Amino acid sequence: MQCLSIVKRRTARSWLTRLGPGLITGASDDDPSGIATYSQVGSQFGYGFLWTMAVTYPLMASFQEICARIGLVTGRGLAANLRAHYPRSLLHTVVFLLLVANVINIGADIGAMADVLRMLLGGSLFVYIVAFGVVSVGLQVFIPYRRYVPYLKWLCLSLLSYVGVAFVVRLPWRDVLVATLVPSFDRSRESIMAIVAIFGTTISPYLFFWQAAEEVEEQQLDAKSSPLKQAPGQADAQLGRMIPDTWVGMAVSNVIGFFVILTAAAVFNAHGVTNIQTTSQAAEALRPMAGRLAYLLFALGIIGTGLLAVPVLAGSAAYALGETYRWPVGLQKKPRRAPWFYATIAIATSAGVLLNATHVSTIKALYWSAVVNGISSAPIMAVIMLLATRRRVMGAFQLPLRLRVLGWVATCVMLVTASALCLLTVTHRG
């Protein structure tokens, strides 16, 4: 029995070790911006948007697989491939959209973590904002990638807090099942904006660039691995690792999003709380309705997911900018060998810290960062699909039919929702 237990532990550890870029990417998708979006949607619309988690899962997982394939096949990140195959103006436009969305996201996430920590411990909000910025930069600059990855994987466990919250409140499971399986929404501007925000926080540009870059980094760290265009015989091994890693990672992301909407609907909406203004208010509102344990789990989850997501946001910006200007890039490189790469991480994080000086409502900043992601995703996704379907780029590793279909469907869905929001906004102002 003891031997069997040891074997099981080793098997579980081996399985977790095989999970890498996909798991971290999926977990970082549930950053404070995502948690705030799901909380606000659940509080405002109840269980009405639970179905979006089922719809977005195959779309986001397939698109992340497409980005990962580009990295594994070419041995280069997305920006490097765009530089090689498309006009410089297009590359600059895509990278600019990514940088703007990422800086807004970083600022919102750091502000949310600081807001929650002040709620728990008291003290100065400004000090916490600066401290989280310094910690996020320090993790990437001073800890080598091989030692950094395990920390990121352990931080993924903070997401379980949101599943735990759901089980300390009473839920109408029949209503939950219907809302999950039967899509419904009205045509109001608020509903469309909520859908754009949900899609924007689940299918975000920074995830595309991060996972492609990290697949390349993993490939370079393994002396036996090469880009698949150069070593097609390695396809079964590399794709066999990447595909389950990506789909498991995205499943983690959507399951957590589902439970956050569920909790917000059961705790906030059911008790008439429909307008959450700050992340600390969201946590505080849980205490009288769901108990101190739910309150602490929610608050600590915000901090854990923020510590996971901010380095991913800053890192994806640094990979994109570095590949655009041919700088040495990579978290495994020492700072003196990739100074501009690490400088970009520091500058992007500092810009996010400075955004908090605008005194914008934290929850609104988080929510609008998701909307910005939703609007900027469509053009970036279209460019990535054009890149992934070019034989000159992918060689013999053309996308299978399922990825072509799901990739273009995801792109069209993002385009339609963002266009609908822009049309409703213009009509509303008119």
C-alpha cells in the first residue's frame, strides 16, 4: 500500500511537471481583472451569463493552441513571425494595441491587489501599490526561468479559493444548470458590454504572445528539442506535451471563471447587491452573507492571481517589443544579456503603478481593461490566423481543420461582439 501511494504521488508530480506554458497561461487569465469582471457580471445579471464559460472554452483553448503551434513550429514568438512575414506598420499596430491593453491591465491588477491588502492589514494604499510593482519586477529580473516556473505553478493553487467560496454558500443547482446550458441575454448596451468584457478577459492578446514565447523558451531550454520545421520527427513528442497542457490550462481558467460568476450571483445578486464598485467592497460584501472564510478566500485569491498575472502581462509585452526590435529576449537570460527586455518589464510595470495615481475606481478600471482587451483582440486574432494559415510560415505543419474552424469562429465572435458594443455606444450617445 505504501509503495502504491508513493507511485501515485510520483505520477501526480510527473503529470504536474509536464504542465507548463498552457497551465500558467490559463491560470494567469483569471487575474484580478478577470475576477472583477466575473464578479460584476454575476452581481448585475445573476446566473444569466454562466453559459459564456461553456462557449468561450473551446474558442480560447483552440486559439491558444494555434499560438503555441506557431511558437513550436517556427521556434519564434508571434512578434518575430509578424516581423518576418508582414509589413512593419502592421507589426507596430499589433504591438501597440498589446502594450496599451497590457499596461491598463497591469495598473488595474496592482491596484486591486493593493486595495485588498489594505482591507486585510490596514496601512497605506500607495505603499502596497509600489511594493507589488517592485515584487512583480523582481521576480522576473532576479529569479532564473527554471526556478521561476515552479513558483508560477504553485501560485495557480490560489485559484482554488474561488471554487471553495462557492461551496460555503447555498446554491440553486437546478437554476445553475439551466443558465449554464441555455444561452440568454437581452440587447441592452449593458448586456453587450458584459459579453465583450467576459470574452475580452478570457480571450486576451497578452495570452497569445505569452504562450507562444514560453513554448519557444521551453524548446530552447531542452538541448534535444528544435523547431518542428527543422526537426519534424519531434512533432509527436512536442505537440503531445503542448496540446493537453493548453487544454487543461484553459479548462482551469474557465472553471474558475464559472465559479466566480456563480458565487457573485448567489451572494450579491440574490441579496440585491448589483453594483460592486471596488474589489475590497466585493470581498467585504461576502463577509456578512457568506461568512469570514469566504471573505478571506476571495481576498487572498485576488492577491494570488495578481502575483501570477502581472509578471505574465509585463513579460508578454517585453517579448513582443523585444522580438519587434530584435533585442535578446527570454526570462532565462541574465539581465546584462537582455537589458532592454528586462527594462521593458520594469517600464510596463511602473506605468501600471503610475496609472493608479489617476484615482479611478479599481473595479471600473478592472472591468474596462477587460473591455479594452475584447476590442483589441479581434484585429490581433485576425492577423494571427493569417500567419498560422500561411504555408511559408508553418511549412508541413498546416493547421488541422478543427483549429482553422475554431480559430476563425473565435475571431469572428470577438469582432461581432466588439462591433456591437461600438455601435450601441454610438447610438446611445446619438
